[in-house]
Amino acid sequence: MVKELDQAVKYYTLEEIQMRLHSDSAWLILHHKLYDLAKFLEEHPSGGEALREQAGSDATEKCEDVRHSTDTRELSRTCIIGELHPGDKSKLIKPPENLITTLDSNSSWWTNWMIPAI
């Protein structure tokens, strides 16, 4: 554990990460940490397609949506190769905001809930 703390964190910019995009690459950003999951491309239940689709981008939301097992999360920690450069954290594309309204909204119930439901 002390050995891990002694090592300096390697930072990667989004530009450096994008330069690594190719068919056998699987560099993913998860919670601002950079993972190289290339060795799991063939072992992944999707055949690696899900990893390839997210390669070079922030896959945090999609990864969390899948609800990976505790074992998978532990195994993924062995694949951390660095972190996203602090200057690039603000450049990540943020997911669109949900269309949720409050009771204080001036719009009617019909337009806020029924139209999106249809």
C-alpha cells in the first residue's frame, strides 16, 4: 500500500487519450481515472463492442448504468493507468439535463408529464 502512495500519478490529456483510438485500444475514462481495458476486449460479455464504443471518452455514466459486480469493479482497479489531466476535466461532455419539473412550475400537468410520456 505504501508503495502505491509513493508513485506519482500519471496525468493524460484528452488529446493524448484521443490519439490512442484504434481497433485494439480500450482506454476509458471512469470517474476521471484512465483505464486501459484492452486485455478484457474479448472477455467482456458484449464481445468488447461496448468497450470499443466508449473508448477515448468518459464512460462513467454508461458504466454505472450497467451496475457491474463487485468483482468486476475490483478487477478494473488493476487497469488504472492514470488520471485525466485536471485542466481537461471541465472539457468532458456533460449528459443532458433531465426534463423534470417541480410543483412550482407555471406549466400545466398535461404538458409536463403526459406529452413526454406519449
